Amino acid sequence: MNLSLSSRPPLRMFPAALLALAALSTPVSSVAAPLPPVRIGMIDGLSGPFANAGEAVVRNISYAIERVNARGGVNLPDGKHLLQFSTFDNKLGVEDSLVQFRQLTDERIPFLIEGNSSAVAAALIDAVNKHNQREPDRRVLFLNYSAVDPTLTNEKCSFWHFRFDASADMRMQALTEAIKADPATKKVYLIGQDYSFGRQVAKAAREQITAKRPDIAIVGDELHPIGKIKDFAPYIAKMRSAGADAVITGNWGNDLTLLVKAARDAGFKAKFYTFYANSLGAPAAIGDAGVGVVRAVAEWHPNAGGNPGSPSDAYYQEFRKRYPQPKDDYLYLRMQVMIDMLVKAIEKARSTDPKAVAYALEGAHYQSAFHEATLRAEDHQLIQPLYLMQMQRADSGGIRFDNEGSGFGFRTERFIPAEQTALPSTCRMQRPPR
């Protein structure tokens, strides 16, 4: 599926009579050919059990690109170029991703984005590295908006890869700080999806809890097939039997929604510490059972502005006008940051050459009225603030915006400044000559 976001309609959309009139009245020499667009290609799951997550990304990237094109596009030496967005459905599979990557390179798209699978991201990093070495005149730059396995900016770090989301270790650090401060938490159950990301979440949780609260017992550590479980009731029964008073999960998409639905249906009262409980149907699924006990962590949330009329509020309200349906209500600020930083890097490099743009991104700084971030040069990890959020009823006071029309929203429990989210990296970056 190709989504062209150009604001210039093709000539075929004009009536033939108007075209003939324009030809008579306009000298041929004064008709400027439109400048070629700057192409961005997304490889991610747009069908199957996690299609809702892919669709949410499409909305967010489309919105960010529309904002750039509304101000004229990308300013290059020969003029302003519009951004053009194309999507490639990988069905969230590694092999399908590699097939789609070949299609993307055949179309000579220089900027690849992906994020809804760390396993896919790892495979794409390898594919991009090999392609760029083999085809130096057709290089590709990989921008990662959500694949959070820490290895992607450590052992597998690449000059051609930049991550705009906090790693699993960074997110877990925020969650475990809250657990550390809660004396009522005595028994923790870990549950996650059985692939690289889920295993990393479990590893980080175990290590950080052991270091911060050695008195806490980890009473369960379970991985389940990704996208295959339709009923999580047996897992909730295990948690209850183990006496868990807190659950840590990195689940996302339907695997998270179905997990919390099962907890609600069973009347399971443990606190849930999650990466993504503020999105994609989870608040409505959790319902009243989540008030005060469900937490999530992200780089921003709709109620982060603090007061009506704040720049954060205005940004969120503009998105809601663009996508008014409650089911479309989830805004990932990091995706806006990613597109804005890419545009600025292209303009700084004065080129769309991926190598020049990559060098321009290293150490780049992002500043808005309500968010600030820096792309760390040593490993290409974005360093930005994080919010630990607690779920509340929208009518409880202090919650201006609910999530997806559910009647439930999130308030800031803890704000972690950017410098406190940064973790050491083991990356040994290999860079091409300038």
C-alpha cells in the first residue's frame, strides 16, 4: 500500500478543459516540474493479530508528515521537497520483512522506519548493513520508533540505525523505581511475549528488582507465544495461586489487551506495571479495576501538560481534530520527534544521502515547547524524559483527557528527566569515512 501525502494533486485530477486553458495561457518555459519527493518507507505489521498497532503507527507518521508538508516540506538547495510515505506489510514476520526490504530498496527509498518488533528490527539492521556495503550508491538509513531490545544499541549497534524510543532497560528502570518506593509490593510475577523483546524485559526486571529490592520475591517468570493466546485466564490463575501482588509485563497490542481483560474478569487485584497499558484498547479493557493500580511508562502522555492551554494540550488537541474517532486516539510523540529530527538532519546535510544524514543526526538536539531530546552519538539512542503514569477515572479530577473515549486516563506519578533515563552503552560503532 502506498500513501502519498503530497499536497499537490496530480494533473489528471484537473478537468481536461482547464488543462487546455492553462496550456494556452502559460508559456512552456515557465512551468516548473515538481521536485521529487523525499521518500520514507515503513515496514511493519498491517495485517494479522497486531494490525491495530501498525495502523496506529500509520496514523502517527502520516500526521507528522502532513505537518512537515503543510509548511512546505524539506528545504534543500534546489528548493522545497515534500515528504512521501509508503507502507510495506510484513505481517510482523522476519522473513516477510526481508522480502519487503528488497522491495523498498528496489524502489530506491532512502529512509526506512520500523518498530513494532525487536526481532524484525534486528534482522533489518543486518539487512541494511549488508545492503549498504554492497550498494553504496543506494544506501538506506533505518529509523526505529519502538523496537526497544537494548541489544539494538549495544551489541548490534549500527551507524545506519537510530532508535527514537527508550530501550527496555530504560523503561524498566522507571517502573522499578516505583516498585522500589512501594513497601506493599512483596511478590512480583513476570509475564511477557516469547521473543527477544519479551525475554529482555524479563531479564531487566529480574536484575533491577534484585538490585533495588532484594526482599521482593519473583514468584513467576513466564513467556507465552506472541499473538497466539486467545484466553489468558490460565495465566491469571497462576498469578493468583502464586500470591502475586504486582505483575510486570512488556506485552503490547492484543496480547496486552487480552491479558488485562482476563485479570479484570477474574477480579485479580494485583498492581500491573506495564510498558503500554495506556494504549490500543487497554484502558477500556482494564476498566475500574485499574484505577490507582495500573501504571505505564512513556516519553509523554496527553495529560503531561499540567494545565489547560499548555503547548502539550494544544498539540494533543490538534491530533484529535485530525483523527476524531475514539478508536484512533493514541499519539506517539516520539514519532513526531523522529520525523522532525530527520527533516532537520536532511536540511543540515543539504542532501538526502543516508550517510550524510546519519552524520547530521549524531548528537542532534530536539527542542519544543514541552519536550527535549538528544540523539546520543555513541550508540544512536535518543535520550529523552520519561513519564511514569498511573491510571485514573477521567472524572476524578486532574485528568483532562481520557484514552480512546474509555472514561479512563493517566496522570503523571513520576517525571524522570532525560539525564536520569540514560544508561551506559556497550556499543562499538563502526563508521564509514565521511
